[in-house]
Amino acid sequence: MQVSISYPPIPTDKGSPLLSQNRQFQYFNEATFIYPVIPAYAATILKQNDHDTIWDDAISEQKNYDSWLRGIERNAPDMICLETKTPTIKWHWKVISDIKRISPETKTLLYGDHVTALPMESFRNSKVDYIIRGGDYDRTIASLANYLDGKGTPDGGVWYRDNDSVKNTGDFTQKKDMGDLPFIDRDLTKWELYSVHNGNYKVTPGTYTMAGRDCWYRNDGGCTFCSWTTHYPQFTVRKPDNLLDEVGHLINNYGIREIFDDTGTFPIGGWLEKFCDGMVERKYNESLYMGCNMRFGALTMDQYRMMKKANFRFMLFGVESHNQKTIDMLNKGVTSEEQIKSCVNAAKAGLDPHLTIMFGYPWETKKDAMKTVEACKWLIKKGYAKTWQVTIVIPYPGTVLFDMAKMNGWLRTEDWERYDMREPILEAGMKESEVLQIVQNLYKVALDPEFILRKVVMIRSIDDIKFMVRGAGNIFGHIKDFAPEQLKQTLTKEEPITQ
């Protein structure tokens, strides 16, 4: 059967929608495209199972909606699979309606964290045929396609219509082994679309891998704001040699110069040591930068140096807040002192720490927020944090934070379209405009003379200059992303969507 892994266009003047492979949805004024690793695995497995597989990312190809629909009408695939998130769910209901109008026999499937949390909502509000709950949707999509093609049975976690009722194939069960996964077919999944326009790369072409699914930090369920823990109730990981083989494949066959591994937190301990030794032994460190997500307090100074020797460069740390009360309420499992120490040590080892920071917590006052601002400003201006991303905290359905917000009356709205990080969704201890101004002002540290001088002094190559220019564009784009004037006129609570 013909199966399309699709990202339909999202008509908007808000900018480039970061939907694919993204834990936190937002629009960027500066075009950014993240390689969707797990859907790419889905396409690869479908092709290996002899399905006619279409990779159709109209967002990264920057198609308009009407031309995309004409393509669907012309090709009439047997099934279209759509990754969705909370801010896009209502739009995807309309997309499904349009698909059914122009190609009635085409089956539609939704997957992602929002429908994992609220599957019945989409059956009630759209004509969707299938919903996948859970995170191994690469394998689950393939098992469903095989079943519809008369082969085998679908995995657990598939919800479907049966006349006037909705049934399912049982609970999603996460696979314990990633060793059966093939290398992603990068040609089928048009890897070049995602190889340049991404702030995680210093040099290009770049691409993404995933060593594991998804984060090994599981104390009391993990971070309260993260919806991916509902996708992946346990941490699974590939063997170090398997990832090393893929790194070599990407270098030798695609000329990749930088890889960002998008595992929720990169594996540590003996796994990390074996991987780093392999990077050096195979001499991949001589031609390739590596980047990854990492937790504060997880590594020693010697381990940071080991990663530097393996040519790791980009190290993404989730600060979220520098207030210990907030850190604890988010269940981050670290201290504010560990945040500073880890960032400083990583930088001293020669790595490039990147900080992600959030504002808009209901329990934080402006004074609390400024404590985070000052700590991050210090790390940035002193050169310990090389880059940073500042956002508004969004409570997605299915997370502990969303449940807390519902229980405490913190939600300003349950109009899912407004969960797009353009405004505070949670009642906060400060004005909505103040939240946006704080976000903007932290980005504006990039305009500080001390920061600029430090960046200029660090220039060593043409790649450094290109990276600085791209970074400047991203900073100005983010300043526009969080302009206070974009606030909607009405921020009153609304009736929830039928669930």
C-alpha cells in the first residue's frame, strides 16, 4: 500500500512552525527545520516492508496549502500519517476534513504527544481513522500498514473507528531493544532539507541521530513539563558501536560535518566512555562535530574532557529556572549550584554549552524570574554559555504540569491553538507583557558589548564567522518571536474543547 509520512503546510504569518521532532512547539521568525528522526525511521521501516512510501514534509519544502492538497488529490495515497501537537491539533482536524473531501478512500492517522494524552478528542472533532498512542510509532505505523495490507497484526496502542464506536488494539508497549532498527534511509527522507537551517549546527551539512528513547532521568516520572515521558515510559538505548557505525555511514556517504543526537539525555557512564573511545579510534573526531542533550550534574570534569577529545561541541542543558523552588516543582533533580558548576566545567573543557530557559511559572514573581535572568546573563557574558534559547513554559495535556495547572486553576485558556508559545498560558506572578519582555531582554544580551567582544576574539575560521552571522539572525528572529505587542487582546478563560 502507499503510505505518506506528511507534514502539511500551516498557513500563518507567525513564522516557521517547529513541529517535527520537537518537544516544545513554537513558531520561529527565522526559518528552522528539525530532522524528524522517529518519523524518518517509520518511513524507512515502511519501505523495507515493501510499502510505497512517500516522504512529504511540506513545511520544510515551504509549499503552500492549496498546492499540497492538489498533490494529495492527484496521488490519493492509501494512508496519510500526521504528527501533531497541542497547538496544531485543531488545524490537523481541518486538514483531515479536506483530505476526506478530495480523497475519500485515503485513511488518515494522527500520532504525537497530544493525541496520546487525548485520543477521544480527535475522534469526536474530526474524521480521523486511526490514532497511535505512545512513542514507538515508527514500528507501530509499519505494523498497522502491514495489517491493512493483509500481513500480521497491529501493535498495541492503535485506536480506530469501528462503525459508531472507537476501539483499540490494547495498551502501547514500548520495545525494550533498539537493535532491530535499521539505519534511516536519508535519501528517502530528504535529509538535505534539514541540513542547514538549524541553530544547533556550527558547520554544515548537519543531521540528527537518536542513541536512545528518550531520557534516562526517571526519578518520580521525570520532569513535570515534559510530554515525552508519556511516549517513552522507560529508557531504551542503542549499543555504542551501532551509533558509531551510523556516524561513519553519515560521514562517508553524505559528507556530514556535524551531528546532533536528539536523545532526551545522551547516555552516560560506561556507554559514553565506549562511544567516545570509538570516535577517537575510528578517527571520526577528526572530521565531525557531535552535539547532544545533557543534564546538569550528570558528568565530571574528566568526562567533559573525554567528550571534547571525541570532538563533542554543542552541549544542550535545560536550565528552565535558577530558582530552587521551581527546579524542585519541575522535578529536575538538580540544584541551582549544580547548574552553574556544570555549565562552567563544560565550557572549561572546551565544549559549547547551550542553555534552554523558561519563564511564566504561576508560582514565580518577577523578582524570582530576574534571579534566573541574572544567573544566565552572567554565564553568557562570561563566555561559559555560548548560546541560549528562551521560551515561555507551556503545560501540554498529558504532563504532570498540565494536571497541576488544571487542579490549581492556573490555565488561562484551553484553546489549544494558543498553546503556541506566543503568549503565557499559565497564570503567572507578573503581567503577561512582563513575561515576554523578560524573554526578549535575555535574548538582547547578545547585543551587550562584552558579549560581542568575547565572540569576536574567539573567531578562528570562516566557519566561526558564518556561525556568528547565522546566530545573529536567529537572535533578532527570537526577539521578534516574543514581541509583547503580539499579545492577544483577550486572555480570558474559555470553554474547553470536547474531550
